[in-house]
Amino acid sequence: MKDNDIERYARQMLLPGFGEEGQRRLLASSALVVGLGGLGCPAALYLTGAGVGRIGLCDPDAVSLNNLQRQTLYSEARVGTPKTKAARERLSALNSNVTFELFPDGLTPVNAAEIVSRYDIVVDCCDNFATRYLISDTCRTLRKPWVHGSIGEFRGQVATFLPDAAAGYDDLYPDRAELVPRPAASGGVLGALPGVVGAIEAAEAIKALLGMEGTLAGRLLTIDLSTMTFNTLTL
């Protein structure tokens, strides 16, 4: 660990059960963020700030003006720029010690196994069922943990799936044939909602990387910001 790492991560290393050893493990770990929209922006920011040593940024889209209400990595000056490139610029400015790998073609059935195999954990920040099922299938085959997050209007949900878990994403959404053809959600969303859900996803990923107890494995966290209600359900 570098000398300035001790100063940078001091408040984190004060956490019970974390310490310098936990920080070393994070620095040696890797995470793949699939989707750099409303969820991926806060998730990638907090993973970068925490010192996850290598982060994959996976998204085929470019920044657009209607992203800026909720996608806090980007600015007006980056409209039209590929999200992977714009995200790396912002994240590198936050923590130059983190290595970023870009996947501007997104996650597809052709490249999923090769990409996912390179990372310790996958953070699902996408906006469609097809990609979520692809993440689920690939992580199950490769025995990789992954964190799921989704949002809509005022509501969101988070779950963590571990390789040996009894319940998987298909148990949560078993109607694959019906759900996969649906286009990406185009409804409204409160701009702060993905900030809340994405930050929780980052926290779950950090805990899973460190082998900490208390993750959402086997559970589903549901959030409703219209009523400020948080519930946890057993899967």
C-alpha cells in the first residue's frame, strides 16, 4: 500500500473488521459495472472512491442531455461522448490509482463470458431484462457473485446473488420469455432514486468482495422514496 493510500482510505480503514488488510484486499480486487446510467454513475463513483483496484466500465451508449437529470458522472460538455470514455475521465480524476477498462460495445451473448471472467464481482446497473438474465446466466456458469439493482419512478430494489445461493434471479423473475422482449424502460424516474440504489449496490459489492456478513444474499431490498419506505424480503 502506498503512503498516500493510508491518508486517502483512513476513514474507511477505521471501520470494524475492515482495517488495513481489508483495504489491501479491495485494492487487489476487481468489479465490472454493467450500465453507466443512473445506477452505474453512483455505483462506479463509490467503488472508485473506496479503492477497488480495477473497474470495468461497460455501456454502449453516449451521453445525452436527458441523462443529466440523474447521471451524475457527466456534464453538458460531455453530451455525445461515449459513456465509457466520459465516465473514465471523471473517475480517474477522483482516484488516479484505479485501473479502468472500457467495454463500449456493452455486454452481449458473444462477449459476456470473456468479460465477466476477468472480474471478481459484477454490478448490474443496466435497464433491461435481457442483459440482467445474461448477467445471471454468465455469473452462474462462471461462479461469480453479482449485485442486482433496478429502478422506476420512485421505487427501486437491490439484491446480491452469490455462487452457492439457493435463490437466483430467475426465482425473482421466472417469466423470462415474457420479460426479455420488453424494451428499455422509458417512464419517469426521480433523479435522486438511482443515487440511493446505486450507492447501496456499491456497498453490497464492497461487502461481498471483503467477505463481510450482512449482504443482501437471499434477500431483496425494496425502496419507495415517495413514502420513504424500505423493506427487506426473503427470496
